[in-house]
Amino acid sequence: FDQRDGFIWFNGALVPWRDAKLHVLSHGLHYGSSVFEGERAYAGKIFKSREHSERFKRSAEILDFQIPYTVEELDAAKDATLKANNLVNSYVRPIAWRGSEMMAVAAQNSTIHVAIATWDWPSMFDINTKMKGVKLDLAEYCRPDPRTAPSMAKAAGLYMICTISKHRAERRGYADALMLDWQGRVAECTGANVFFVKDGALHTPIADCFLDGITRRTVIDLAKARGIEVVERRIMPDEMSTFDECFICGTGAEVTPVAEIAQYKFTPGAVSRALIEGYDKAVHA
Ligand code: PMP
């Protein structure tokens, strides 16, 4: 990924893609002091750019550092990065991390670095292919108790168990893995939130120990605007046998129906279809 043409915004300037390097003694690498975002631009405009910039800054604060740019500066930097790379439909990845001044657990005086990259990542818009649904495994790892990890931050360190879980799922022939939380409740996937449909209503886990996705909140708003009831509640895995439809959602996944989670089967239907179409309209509005 590092050998490409194009530009990466790096600490305030656009630098050639291949030159956007950091030192091997960066605290962010050794101790996980790194936060990031995942966004998508549609027809040249980043969907919910401000919300992502706000979450980016909040994630850093949870990890006890400040991103040295305002929300407005970050939004402008993302737009400049898109322009410099001539991209209109793409994925956008801001990242911030502690630099290499202090090589110990404590790192109060380290420089905070910020970079923004963007690359082509087409969304899967063929709805009929989407409606076949993906298959999910059940992950061995659980989302941690919020007392043991800063689970509300989009922090790089929290993705270690996601990568392990996703690798295992792909090895076993699944698209992704559903993770339970520390109490054994249904939580989310390795990079997306999950929703179920029962008797026309949406049911989704309460986001109390995992990322309350910007797409998740968008889907909740879209559903309510369509008169679909939304219930946020505790969902135990056994209950999955009683749901009609299931979908996952996130910036990358957008709204993606699910056909199977381990032994549980779902039939992507009218509610998933309506929300795929509603989300597609919203991101292009
Ligand atoms: N959960 C996790 C673990 C994620 O990585 C993501 C993607 N950022 C989401 C949920 C969905 O968040 P969003 O809708 O803000 O992209």
C-alpha cells in the first residue's frame, strides 16, 4: 500500500505518497497510542465529514492526547487530500499518533502526528448481489468490558482482536465475524454494527461497549423516518434464531444484508432493501 502515486496529507502538508513515513520508535506503534477514522466520499463530498472529525478528536482525548487541528481544519485537509488525488468516490483515512520523543509507557511530551490518506474503494451498489447476503462466523474474542479498554474510542489498539477474528473468519470461509461482548451479548462485527429485523421492527444492541457507528445512527434515523420501529436492547445469541432479516452497516460495509451467522439463517427482505436504498440516497444527497 505504501508504493503508490498520489499524495498524503502529513502534519499539515501534502507529501508524495511514498514519502509519508514515520520513525520506528513511534509511541503509536509500540504502545497503541493511535486513533483513526474511516470515511467515504461520494461524488466529491465526504459523507458526514464533520461527525467523523468530531469523533476523531474525541477518540484522541479518550487516549489522553489532543489532535492539534480544529474540526474545520481537519475537514478542509480531507477535502484537499481528495482534490490532490483527483478522487471523488473514495475511502478517506485520517490517523493520529504519538511520535518518537518518549520511548516508555508515559509519553506526555510526544509530538502528535496526523495524516490523511484517501484511495479508491468502490461501494458495492448492485443491490441484487447485495440481497444474497453475506455469511458471518462467530468470533472467539469478545468486545472488552468498557472498564478494561477505551471502547468508545476508534483506537488502533482495539482492532488487534478484530484482525485476529477477521482472519479466522476468512480462513473458515466467512466474510466476517460477529463478536459478542464481555457479557455474552451480541455486539458488532470486526468493522461494522449489526441490526436484526423481527415483525417489521429493527432490533440492535445498545452501543455501550463498542463503537456507536455513524452509519448505525444514520440507519436508525432513516428507519424512524420511514415509520420503522427501532429497538435498542440487549440481544443474546440464541435469540438470533427468531429474527427474519439481519444486516451489518458501517462506512465501508454501507448496508450489507446477512444470510447466515454460524447456525442462524436469515432472509434478506423488504426492510434491508429499503434501508440500502435509503442509505444510498442519503450519501448522495
Ligand atoms: N464498529 C467498528 C469496530 C468499526 O470499525 C466501524 C467502522 N468504523 C463501525 C463499527 C461502524 O462505524 P461507522 O458507521 O462510523 O463507520
